[in-house]
Amino acid sequence: MNSRLIEKIANEALLRMSEGKEIPTPKVYESYFKACVAEKGITDYDKYISNTGRKDRIVSLEKSTKNINYVADNILNAVSEHTDKLSESEKNLEEIVNLEDTLKKSKRLVSEIAAIKDANKLLKRHINRISNIVNHELVMIEKMENVALRDYLTGTGNRQLFDMDLKSEMSRSKRYNRNVSILMLDLDDFKHVNDNYGHVAGDKVLQSVVNYTKSNIRTSDSVYRYGGDEFIVLLPETDSKQAIDVGKKILSSLNNIKYKYKETLFRVTSSCGMTVINKNDNLETVLERLDNALYNVKRVEKGEFYCVI
């Protein structure tokens, strides 16, 4: 068996070993080599190995060793490359796991935010409903206050509202040293109107008195139905001289109104008393002076003006 044949057998054995799944060690290679030798019908392998020239054996062994080393290097490189890819895959897998975890957390967060939004919408609806109820109640309270503080016939303030406003103006007058004047109007012989023309006509007279009085005062002034056919006009920031002018202007307007009942025309005169609030006043002293002023008018001449300072 010559060296060329040995080389051919060695390459065949190397090829088969590289295709196998075993680790390419010299012992494994030798088993493949012997198998290839046997397939060639060579039976004196051990004898040939021992008798073949040393030089041929060395050459053949060197080639085989190089081939084995080449295969081994390729396998090691493949293993190394596979290991690197495996590490990279593991890293990517971790990132995927982490991303999945992040996505789960994100989905949970989105779900919680959606739940909060739904809760906020529900809360907003409740707040709006409660707000509507409160607003409705405020309107009802305001209406009730208007009913409680307004004269149902003329729509102007009643005595209760006058008492409240007078106390407030008295306090402001004392604190800031401001003038506040008050007029009291009383319809002369108003009972005669009700007796002769009826209460419907009498009501229209009372309503007209309020309307004409309001048309002769400022928006900052106020008119109140004090009781029956008596009315009070509150004049903030007004001294006695200014109040007298306002009072006479109101009287002139009221005393010239012509009322009509069926085909009958009639007039209703008014008397007016006036006073100015001072620092020592209270509600009782103010009303007492107004009563005295009206009494003096009625005693002397109805339809006129009188003041008590």
C-alpha cells in the first residue's frame, strides 16, 4: 500500500468523521481510518504501518493531523459563533421579556387611567347634578326671600326689608359719616277710595304710587310699602336739603295723577314727612320722628310736606 493510497484513505476517513456527530479526537479518527482501510480490502494494516517507511508515515500523519486540526478549528469556530449567537439570542429574549413586561405594565396603566377617567366622568355628572340641585335650591330660596321681603301687591320691598336696609344704612352712616335721609308717604283719605270705587281701584292706586315714586328717585334709592297706604323712601348719600327737593318732587307727581273708575276721574293726594339719620339714632327713634312729621302734616294741611330733623 503506497503513500497515495494512504492519503486517499486518510481523506476519506476525515470526511466521514467530519460528517459524523462525534467529537473529532485522534482515537475517533483512527476508527474511521481503519474502517476505510478495511473497505479497501487491506488486511495487513498494522504490519503495513510498522513496515512502511518512516518518511511516508510522517508525511501521511502530518497531513492527517493538519486535516484534523482544520476540521477541529472549523468546529471550534462554529461552536464559538453559535455560542455568540446564542448569547445574543438570550439577550434579545431578555429584552423581549422585559418589553412584554413593560407592555403589560403599560396596558395596566392605561386601564387604570381609563378607570380614573370613567370615575371622573361619573363624578363630574354627580357634581353637575348636585350643582343643578343647589342652583335650583338657590333660586327657590331667592324666590322665597322675595316672597318674604316683598309686598305681594306692588312688588316693592315690605316693612321687614325696610328694617333690614335701614339698619345697614345707619351702620354705614355712623362708620363713614355719610348722610342718609328718609321720606314717609301717606295717602290722604285712602279709605274713601276703597269705599267708593272698590278694592280693585284701591289696589291700582297703590301700585301707581309705587311706580310714580320710583320714577322720581335714583336707582340707589329704595321704596317700601310700610303698611296699608303708607310708603317709605330710603335715600342714601342725601342730606336734608336734597331730601326735601326729592320729597316735593314726588308729592307733585303723585298729587297730579288722575285715576279713573268706570267713567269717573279722581285724585288721591299724599302727605310726606322727612327726617335725617343722626349718629345717636336707632330704628325706633327714626320711625318716631317720621310719625311726628306725618302727624304735623295731617294736622295742618294734607297733601303737603313736613320734616323733622
